Amino acid sequence: MTNAALKSRTQDIVVDEVFPHAPETIWKTLTNGALMGRWLMAPTGFEPVVGKHFTMKTTPAGAWDGVIHCQVLEVKPNARFVYAWKGGHEANVGYGAPLDTVVTWTLAGVEAGTRVRLVHSGFELPRNETAFKGMSDGWKKVVRQLDAITGEKK
């Protein structure tokens, strides 16, 4: 194997859907902590304010406690929401390996409602291969849940 073949490369997860809701309605579901807990995971300390740190908890693995450390990086109401997503532990291989990524939500009004584009970027392969594979399918389900929660009568 060449040195180039051994180098890590980054990969992104992209989910792009159109939902029959106004951007403002999706924005509320996307940036409200109580609602976020229904379509993703319950956040602790969340506010949609640039610089705000918050955490979410998932299944621990090995030396990793399951805590996902996030920081809000960008907030453009009804249009763009970006946060850092970090977790894992150096001692882990596979699930729970160190992850230092960014989640970007982009909303754009279209005739049928809103185009919702999720990009979870920065997966370092091969180190984050397990997370990338699992979260690729997971994010598709999460985005559908976001739509379902948004569509409920509030």
C-alpha cells in the first residue's frame, strides 16, 4: 500500500429533502431544545446562540462515556443552523472512536414548502468508518422524524 492509500480522508453525510412546511415552522422544531429531544436527542444546556456549548448523550462505548459535545457555530434564523459535534475517545476503535465534525442545517423556501439540507461533515476515514456508516442511515431517519414532529399540530 502506498502512503497516499494509508492517509485518512474526510467524508460527509448529506441528506436533502423537501417538506411541506414553511421554513419558520421547521426552524422552530430544529432550534427548540424540547422539540430537538423528540427528533434527535435531548440536549443539555442548549440555546440557539452562537458560542453556546451543549451536550447530548448516546450509548457509551469502551473508554467513551457517550457524551457528544456540541457548540453552536452559526445561527441565521429560518435559513442556517451550524454546530460542532465532538465525541469519542482515543482508546476506542470503531464505535466511540474520536469524532470531530460539524453539523450544518440549511433551509430554503421552495414552491412545495422547504428544502431541508443536512450536511454532517468531517468524518475521518478509516478512523470514523463505523460512525460514518451508522450515522449515514441514522441521519436519514432523524430528518424524517424532524418532518414528522414539524407536521404535528402545535
